[in-house]
Amino acid sequence: MIDLLGILGYGVLIAFDRLAADARLSPDLHRRALLSEMAAAEVAHYRRLHDRLAELGADPEASMSAFAAPLDAFHDSTAPSDWLEGLVKAYVGDGIADDFYREVAGFLDEPDRSLILDVLHDTRHAEFAVTEVRAAIEADPLRAGRLALWARRLVGEAISQAQHVAAERDALTELIIEGYGDLTGIGTLIKRLTTAHTERMKLLGLNN
Amino acid sequence: MIDLLGILGYGVLIAFDRLAADARLSPDLHRRALLSEMAAAEVAHYRRLHDRLAELGADPEASMSAFAAPLDAFHDSTAPSDWLEGLVKAYVGDGIADDFYREVAGFLDEPDRSLILDVLHDTRHAEFAVTEVRAAIEADPLRAGRLALWARRLVGEAISQAQHVAAERDALTELIIEGYGDLTGIGTLIKRLTTAHTERMKLLGLNN
């Protein structure tokens, strides 16, 4: 449980960071303000996760820092080079992460179940990303190939870092295996995550 | 009035941006979260200024974008190279800006007077910066010289950009001159800003 709140806590802090950096890449002030507001929402999520960790008797900073290496590695290796890559990353990457946390939340008791569902990404962001990316591809269809390649790279990096976390954090891995009852549940989880990812790529107008 | 709300609006958006970037330079997660929370507060200020501009019948984005060039130029030419430079910049730079806006707010009617006083920087940030910088200088007194030099560069750049704004935005300049009644008031304003700046440098433990 501590591990789960810890990885989420570091994750929302990085999401804040990334949204703030993406805001800087915005083509205009309206979009910049929109992304800045989404970034600010992540900070409120951070505070809630922090306080819950403290309530559970954990050291919030230490619990979160434990996941700094894999999450930083993922984000450092997938720094978007422009506005569109940032949006695809947010939509595709956060989409997979949110699906995963939503599944895990199903195994938890309250108040942690609701806390986790609350701190998942704002659907406004997903809708915004889809609208922007579709419009950009319509304006220049050649962008689709480059962005699809980018999305595949994101997924590859995410899987690689998730494997690191799974290998190193037994408590987190056990929480998930116990939640499903056995290892075949993990297979089902991966299948569901993959299906949802394919759906998102379609919505963006990209080939998976 | 539109000009004043516009420059403040672009200013808080940049403050958000800069605090988010400074958060990334934090030596630990606790400080990082603290700066991220201050950054999030700026976004709420942005929204209030935006809505007031719309209420006054102005185009909020256009009113703010008019000040993008001088404010971006200031921040691009004074990008902190480390955590301490970031704190000195926030304390010294925001301090002067806040003093200036507080003076101007005195000439305004409600609701603009209160709006401007509300969106000035959080004093938490100033206290935090003073504590951190003093502790850092105590740990290594050689830092004081470098940081004092940095503060002087900040002030020089700020004056240079303020002159650009004053030369280009007649409405804003007139608002201030009318507020004081005549040009000697501007002299008094500059004197007050300088005195307060010297006080802040002393509090940081830096020579002006």
C-alpha cells in the first residue's frame, strides 16, 4: 500500500513538472494557461497522497523517492521535442498508467480506493489531447507516421521501466498478484491494458 | 487598467513557469513539493486576472501577450543556474515587482485594488528564500559574493526591461504619473523601491 501511494505520489509530482514544461511549448497563451491549470491540479493530488502516507505512519518523502529512479529514467528518455509529442505522451502514457492504477484500486479498501481514483488524470486533458492531435494530423497527414513511432517508443520505455519496478518492489508486485488471486490475472491485466491502449491510438488517428 | 492587469497576468504565468522549473532544481522532495505548491497558487492568480480582464471587455490573452516580449527577455537573460540563484531571483525580483504593484494598487478603485493585492506573491515564499539562502551562506561564506553579483545583474536587467515597457506602453505610464499627480512622485516611488530592495539584500546577508 505504501509502495502504491509512493509511486503515485512521485508520479503526480513528475506529471506536474511535465505539464508545466509542456505548457511552455504551447502555441498560444490560451493553451498555455489550460496546461498550467492541469499542472496545478496535480499538486493538489500530491498533497493528498503525501498526507495519506503520513497518516499511515510512512515517511512520505522517502516512500515517494524510492520510485524516483525508474520514473525519472522513463521521463528523461522520452522528453517530447514539441507540443504534439507532449500531448501524445500525456494521452498515451497517462492513459496506460491510469488504467493500471484503476485496476489496482479495485483491490483496495477505502479510503485508499477513492483516493487513488481521485488522483488519476483529469479527463479534460485526454479530450484536449485527442482534439489537438487529430486536428494537427488533419492539417498535415505526414505527422501521423512520426507520432505513431513516438507512441511506440513511449510504450517500449514504459514497459522496460515497469519491469524494473516489478523486479525491485516485491510488496507492490505481491499486492497485484494477491489482488488477482494468481498469475493468470496478470495476463488478463496486460491484455486489458493493451486493448485500451489500441483504442486510444485509434482515437488519436494513429496506427498502433 | 487593462495594461496593468495584462502585465500582471503574463507575470504570474511566467512565475508559475519559473517556480515549476526551480522546483526541478530542488535538493530534495520536500522542497520540491513546496515550490510546486507555490507554482500552483500562481495559476489560480492567473485565472482571476484573466476573468477580470474578460469582465472589463478586454481580450485577456491579447492583453497579456502584449507584455510577453519584455518579460520573456528578462527571464531568458536571468535563468538561474542553480537552486540558490533561483531563490535569490524569486526573492529579490518578486520583491521589487510586488512593491511596485502594491504602490500602483493604491491608486485604483475596487475590485481591482484588492485583486492586485491578492495576486502578489505569497510571503511564505519570501520567508522560505531568506531561510534557505542564509543557511547556504552560513555553510559556505564564499557564496555571498557570487549571489550578490547575481542580484545586481537581476536588478540591472529588470530596470532595462522596465524602461522598455515604460517607453512602449503610454497607458501604463500615464496611470502611474496620474496616480502620483506629477513626475516627482515617480522619483519617490523609485526611492522607496530602492530602499526596500536594500533591506531585502541585508536580510539575505548580501551586500548591495
